[in-house]
Amino acid sequence: MNRKRTALLAAALIALLALPALALEAPTTGATGVIAALVNKPGILVQVLKLTKAQTDTLKGLIQTLQTTVKAQRTANDALDKQIQTALTSLAPDNCAIGKLVITRHQNELAIVAAFTKFDKDFSAILTPDQLARYQKLKNAFGHLGDKEAQEENAG
């Protein structure tokens, strides 16, 4: 019985650990992936939206904040991944301890999604109405899901 539970937990962990290594380098799907793709190419935002120098400077700061946040969470997840792997290879894995590590890792992933959402909100706030409309079109062109669609995707 305990072996079956451990095997099931290990399978779930392997699936969880298959998440992208770094959202800014390997964008995920959905809204976070779109924002990550645009953040990786800030020149697109500057050119298409015709940002002013002040807006460009603000964009640089927002990107730096996002990268710092994501890097910290990914670094923490790398350490958690090693702890999970070590725990899974032990002779008598502690399912509760492994579960806590997985939950912490998931919370870090949620913090990354929240950082991208904050970036999107803060960046949108500095745009003129015309720029905001172009930004929305640009995100849609990259495959951004609106709030309603994103909620449905996460629920499904």
C-alpha cells in the first residue's frame, strides 16, 4: 500500500517537475507565456507602442523587477527540485515531507504568475489609451487569453 502511494506521488512529482525551467527564457503557454515573450523582446513594445523615453525607462524598471522576482522563485524551485529528488530516492520516502515540498514549489509557481500579472497591470497603467489598445492587440496577436478565457483554461 505504501509503495503504491509512493509510486503515485513520484509520478505526480515528475509531471510537476516538467514545468518550464525559467519563464523568462522558456515562456509558458497562456497569458504568462505571452507576457514573457514580449518581455524578452522589449524593442517590440517600444516600437509598436511608440513609447516615450519616460515610458521606456519605466518599462526597463518593470522588466528588471519582474526578472528579479522570477529568478528568485526559480532559484528556490531549483533547490526544492533537488530536495524532492533526494527524498524520492530515499529508501523510505516521507510522503508528508515530499508533499510539503511540492506545495511550496507550487506556491512559488503561483508567485511567478502573480509577478507577470503585476507587470502587465503596471505596464498597462503607464500607457495612453491608444497605446493600451495597441498593447491589447499585440498580446492577442501573440495568443494572450483574456481574463475569462484564462480562468476557463485554469479551471479545465
